Amino acid sequence: MTERDSSLQSQNPISQAQNSLEKVHNAVSQALSHPTAKLEEQANQAIRHAERAVEDASLSFNQPAFEEVENGLRQEIEDLHNGTRS
């Protein structure tokens, strides 16, 4: 993949939402394994950022990819609030 291809992919709303979801997953995992107020707040910040990315991706023509990211984000939020990993 060329640098230009990588740059174009990073500008894709679905790709941005997927990257945000990955960051949420990591932040939630940290917050669940080391429950502190700071890590929980970082997870919540990652969730808010991902929610905006998912909202932007909702305009995408790739509906299956959008739904996958949206469902993944919902699961991460549920895991954080329940204090468990499914």
C-alpha cells in the first residue's frame, strides 16, 4: 500500500470509526482491568469520540460495515457500564 492509499483510507469515515472503536476497546479493557476514575474517564472520552466517528460513518454507503462498528461500540459501552467483558 502506498502512502497515498493509506492517507485515503484514513480519511474514510468507516475506517475512522473502526479506528475509534479499536481505541475504545483498548480504553475499556484498561478501565476494566485497572478500575480507576482516571481510566474510566479516558474510556468515556474514547467512547464520546467514537460516537462522533460512528455518527459521521452513518452517512456511508457501506451499511454492513457501519452496522458492525455501531454494534461494536454499543457492546463496549455495555461492557464498561457492567464492569465485565463479554
